Amino acid sequence: MTPPKFESITPSAARLTESLRDIGYDFPAAVADLVDNSVSAGADHVDIFIEFDGPDSYVLIADDGAGMSESQLTEALRYGSRRDYAQGELGRYGLGLKTASLSQCRAVTVATRTSVNAPRLYIRTLDLDVVSESDQWVVLRPGRDGLPQRAVAYLTEATGTVVVWDKLDRVLPESRPEGGWARRRLDAMAKRTAAHLGMVFHRFLEGTGSGRRIIITVNGEKVEPWNPFAPHEPARADLPSQRFEVTIGKVSGTVQMNRYVLPAKENFSSPEQFERLSGPLKWNRQQGLYIYRADRLVQWGGWNGIRGIDEHTKLARASLDFDTDLDGAFNINVAKVRVTVPIQLRQMLERPINELCSRADEAYRKTARFTGIGTVVPSLPRQTAWNGPESQEAAAMKDAGLALRAASMQAGEYAALLRIVAVLEREAPAVAQVLGLNT
């Protein structure tokens, strides 16, 4: 059989690099993608500066990680870099450094140092204007004179990497980039970025999860972690954790789920903490699943189509953890801000999520009774304590009870269900117990 003939069709560098700028990053997410690289490089400190200087404004991300060799640096600036990612590494597609940076600017410069015994810096610049003019996949090799003094200072005495964004065409307005509005815009971006990093890297900032702790600063101010599960609130309720074995084709792994009912406002340690824990999307939209990939938060809030957002379940939050071996199953996107929960896993999540929402609804309505908010209704019957594995028949009946609760909440008839449960407990207590509806 005659082997097929091939013809090379190298894509246009000018067109492809421009189109990849719109892959889905906003400014905080783009910075977070570069922090991923710092974490993977073993950095203990990551410092971000958003420097206003009119049309010469720039963004600098510096770390004290291991740095890169000259060949590694050149490869890092290749679209779809040729490298394998170890399990647990935060990188994924070999696109993040380029697509994240150039989604915000037209030129990205990377300077790196790998040895404290050798002062040499390796520096490369990927400039869209140069690529567009030549229509070639090229990088520049500038000297250190073109770097901001702050970048050179970071690499004077230690290993690490500094990334500089120039030509901030997606950040500053083309007209009057030197105006007061431009300065205020950068200040606002710095605040948003600090809040975003405090959320997505909160486990690294706290030293929880893998146990590794890092320090991140934005414009010289330390980023504070934002833990969506209020671990220091005594009134928080913890439900039993769940583990799920997931197999999608040849891909298999374990997913860990932890469930929490946060305290109502009256039971929080302070009004300020209640407001802080409301999160960037506020209480209603912050309820739901918080999905972590290798301890890095990639999605926050919402129930991924398993159920709807409800005022009465706004105190319900759950973490879902998977490692990088399940990337294919979760279809994580390039910007690492969205995942798709596999259908197989969605089915396993329905029961524990419905149970969590039932407990959250109970906590909400109990507070409403005590504070006079809304209609006074009987309290939701509590689940009995877990006493070991259930039979398939018992589990099916409990699922039916949970489905009744979930359906009544979504239909707005929860108060009616509670009245029915009261009658059922009086007339047929055994049935109420089998369905898990007994007090």
C-alpha cells in the first residue's frame, strides 16, 4: 500500500495570534493563570505590580521559583509548548502564558534566572506587532536594559521569573491613556485582582489542602485568602463527606465532596464576616459547588444544572475536588475558569446535593421563624444519624424522600410538604421514617 503524502500547512502567525487573544480571559483570570506557573515553579512568594505610567504603564508578575533554562524559556513562549505536565501541576494546554498575557497586552517579556551562582538572565519577548508584521512565529532577544528596574532587582540575588506586560491595549483606553480615568481603572483592576487571587488560591494562601503555603502580594499589599466555607465560624454545620470513583473511557480517578451549611446572619461571628463571606456574587449566586483542580479553585457557585438557585438554600456550599488526571473528564477550559461535570458524576451528586439543600433550607427557615421573616412553618424534619451502609431498598426510599423535598422547594410548595409530613408522622410514622422524613 502506498503511504499517504503530506503537505505542510503552517497557520498564519499574524492571524492566529490575534484570534487567540479572545479565548475568554478577563484581567484577574489572566493574572491568575501566570500565578499558576509560579506555583508550579515552586515559588514561595509571588508579587504583582500594576504600574500606572500613562501609555508606558505595565504589569509585572515576579516569583522566587526555580526559574527556566534558556531552552525552557524559548519553549515556554511557543504556542502549545512541547512539555509534559506532571500530576498535580496547574498547567494544562501549554497556552496559558501566551494567551493569558496577550489577552491583555500586545507584548510580553519574560526574564528568568536559574542559579544563584550565575548572574546571567535569560530574556525573551513575544511582541504581536513584530509577529503581525513578519507573519512568522518569532520571539525577540532583548537585553536587560529594556526591563523595568523593578524586574532586574527581583533577579539580582535569587532565582525566579519575572513576566512584564507592555502595550496594554486591552487594559487602557487608546485615547488619553494618561488621564485620571485610566489611573482609576488600573487601581480598580488591582483590587479586583487581589480579591480574585484570594479566592482561587485560598488553599495555597492558607497552607491547607496539599499543605504548601505561598504569599501573594498586589502592589505591595498581601493578598488575604477568601475561604467560601467559613472554617472559623463555630455555627457552621458540616455534613458527611463523600468520595466518588469516576471512570470516563480510559480515564479514571477519585472525586472528593465536602458539604457545608453556613450560619445564618444572626449566627455569624460578626455582621462584617457575614458580608465578607457573601462573596463577589453575593449570597444567592455564591451557593452551590466550588470545584477545585489540584487545590486551585476553578469554578465557584451554582449547581451545574443539577438544581436551581433558591433564596432558601443560599447557605449551602460544597467543595468538589479532582486531580489533574481527570482533566479530560471535566473538560476544563484553557482559561481554567469553567468545567463540565461528567454526566456519570452528576447522577451520583444529586442525592448528597439535595440533602445539603434540605439542611440549608431548614437553617434558613428556622432563622425566619425566630426573626419573624416570612411565613412561620414547622421546622424541616432532620435526617437520622448515619449508622452504617444502607440496603439498596432503604437508599432508594431515602432518595424518594429527598426528591420530594427538592421538588416541593422548586415548586414553591415546601410549606405544604411540611404540613403533609406532620400528618404522615401522626398517621403512618413508619412510612415517614422509611422516607427519611421523620423528626
